[in-house]
Amino acid sequence: MHCKIEATTANPIHRLREEGWCIVEGVIPEAECEKIRQGIYDVAKANRKNYAIEGLTFLPAFINYNQSYAKYIADPNVLDIVKGIFGPHPRVSYTSALINEPGNKRGAWHADWPFNQQKAGHIPSPYPLDVIFHLTTLWMISPFTIENGGTLIIPKSHLKPTNPTCKPEEDWTQPLDGEMNATGPSGSVLILDSRMWHATAKNSSDTPRVGLAIRYAPWWLNLDILMPGSEERKMMVDKPGLSENEVPRLKHEVYNNLTKETKPLFHHWLHTR
Ligand SMILES: O=C(O)CCC(=O)C(=O)O
């Protein structure tokens, strides 16, 4: 297992716990990234959601539209780390395409679900325990560089008991002390504790930055609130009229074509409750 080390230890799980992030290089061969990049870009653009921020294309449940990267989601270089944290039965919670066009604006600092305090389903801050509940992984289908806007992160911010979504009235788009761009060659995977403060960086290159956000959850984290039509979502989001991310159900034909290693990560998305 290769993990780019910039801390004191070679163990990526230890590093995730201490620093809140690590990068695993070479998960998808670079030549393969070249082949799948345009397809991901085209499909994401063609199905872009109109609520996406200007300069960004965002498409949830991307696995339903394009499966060119699907087998890598179960790649042991990533999955062994995920299992090392969550145990033997992790689940994929999100597969989203992220296209950052040249000239996009810098985004606001935030932590991801279930720590985003503006979403109906969230763990209220101050978080009671230092526990990794959810992992956000950002897949570099393009190389991530400082110029094209490698994700902005603040190492160790996962250890804070809260995050900027607690105070949405403040402007969180400004630089903060300790920030850095996470960079790597195409085919690398940035793994973040979802509590980590992070933000979209400006793409100052002349080429779109193509990425995927794939998130992993432990078996015990209830994901039903994300699923349109679920009983949880009706009660907690629709009825009170609150905001929440949407992860539509997985299409059966897509599930049937996944590899045997990938299927267990997605089985829960076949059904709503
Ligand atoms: O595109 C990026 O670099 C950051 C994406 C992000 O902030 C997110 O998916 O929560």
C-alpha cells in the first residue's frame, strides 16, 4: 500500500486519525484516467443539475450514469484503509461527479455530511466524540495541481468540535491559516475524514479539473435520509421542508454489472425503506 507521506508515520490509518487526510497514489492507472476522463466530463455536463454553483458541474448518484471507474471503488489500496477504520462491511454513501471549470470561484469552507450543520441529517456540533463517522474520498481523474485547484484542506481541522456550516451568515470563502491544496497525479485518491474543513479551490488553468467524490460509511450509519422517497426522508426532510443532499436509488441493471468486489458496497442503495 503506497500512501504519500508528509507526516511522521507511514501508516495511512494512523495518518488519517492524526492529520485527517492522506493521498493514495496510483489507484487508477494514469493511462486509464486519460481514457475515462472525457466520458466522465461529457456525461456529467449532459446531466448537470441546475442547482450546481456557477463554474462547477455536480452530479449525484453518478454511478447510475457512468461506471467507467466503478471497479476501482473496491481497490484494496483504498478499501483496506476504509475497512481498517470502519471494519469489514463499509458502504458507499455517495458517488458524485465534480467538474471544476477554468475560472470557477473559490468555494466556502465546510465539512461534509453528516457534519454539515445546515442539512436535515447532521450530527449536532459540538461533536461529542473523536470518532471517524464518514470518509470523503476525492478521486483525481485529472491531476490535481495548485493551478487547477486541488482541493483546499486544513490539516487537523477534523479534530475541531465544529465547522463553518455552524455559522452560515459569515463569509467562509476567504483563505484561512494552515490551508493547503491537496495535489497529486491523476489516478490518486485524496481521503478525508468528513469532519475535515475543506473547500473548492479556484481553477486558474485553461482545462477543466475532472474529479469524483466517493464517500464511504460504516454499516451502522443510517443513509436513508439521503434517498428520495425513503420514509426517513419524508419525515425528516420533506415534511418539515428542510434541506438535504439527494442520493437517488441505484439502478438494478447498474448493480448487476458491478464486480463482485464492488457489489457489497452498493447493495443498500437498491431499496428504499
Ligand atoms: O472539488 C473539490 O475540490 C472539493 C469538493 C468538495 O468540497 C466536496 O465535494 O465536498
